[in-house]
Amino acid sequence: MVFLTNSNKGDFLQTVVKKWFREKDYGFLENGQGPDIKVSKADLVNCQFLKIGATVEFECHPDNQGLMAKKVKLLSQKKFKNSRNRNPGGKKSPFGVMT
């Protein structure tokens, strides 16, 4: 779900990170029932990457590729205990380290 917030500099949206491809330097933000919002590493403010589930604040702009997030600021990181992106139970993966 995407929330609209007001600041002295304009309207910003808040949502959570849906996907992040660290090796490709981009990802997608949740957009409720609408199309996902693409975010690039170049548009991150004071961070180098995003974690899935992190809450972010951003400006949304239309682009020829769809919706693009600009001026993306990290608000909080979610701490996962048993996420599908983690190794539940601490069992060793036969495939090595997965990112």
C-alpha cells in the first residue's frame, strides 16, 4: 500500500520495497493494485541499496518504462526472522551463499 505524506518541500509517497536486484542496481516498490514502481540506485538518497520490506519515502514520476521513484529515502528496515530470502533454522545451504 502506498501512502501520501506532506513535507515542507512537497508531497512524498511511502511504501515498502518489494524487490531489489543488488547486482543490477535497481528494484521495485509496492504499489497496491497498480503497477510496481521502479527504483534505481542512482535515485537513492544516503544509501547504496534497499532491502525487501524496508519502508521508503519517495517522489513518483511517470516514465516511458512506467512509474519511476525519485529522491528515495530509507525510513526503516524490517528485521526478518523467517523470510523466504533467509535461511530458516540456520541450516546450511548446499548451494553456498545466496544473495
